[in-house]
Amino acid sequence: MVNVGLSGGSLLGLLNMLLGILYCVVSIYQLVAAIQRSGSPVSTTARILQLVFLPLLLILSGAILFFQGWRLDPLLVFQQFLIEFVLIYLVVVDLKRST
């Protein structure tokens, strides 16, 4: 049985999954551009690892929040919102830095 309620935690989970998919698409574009620009294998390997693991973790944590977010205490939802804000900031800084 799957319980899904549209609460603050579930909405944060949806946002997390959507941003994970968007980050994956943008990272693929940046990875292709970085491979064409630079021949450094260490930098390319780091970008590939970042491309694989970061969107996967974002989507997985978003799915957990979506399906279990209705059970969260309001204080935990606020804490998750703060973490989400910091995560979005770090992704934007990373995308600006690599362009």
C-alpha cells in the first residue's frame, strides 16, 4: 500500500526529483562541452562521477520525501526546506562555475 499526501514534505520531494532530472540534463551538456575543451582525464572522471551520483541521490531522496513526506513533523519539513535551499544554491554555483 502506498500512501501519498500532498503536504510540504511531499512537495519538497517532487521539487527534489524535478531538480535532479534537470541537473542531470544540464550536466550531460556541460560534460560534453568539458570533454571537447579539456583533455584532462582526472577532471573528466570527476565530472562523470558527479554526473552519475548527484542526480541519482537527488532523485532517490526526492522519491523518499514524496512517498514519506506526509509523515514528517513540521519542524523536520522546515529543516528539509533549509537543506533544499542550500542544495539549490550549491547546484547553481556549480553550474555557473563550470560554464
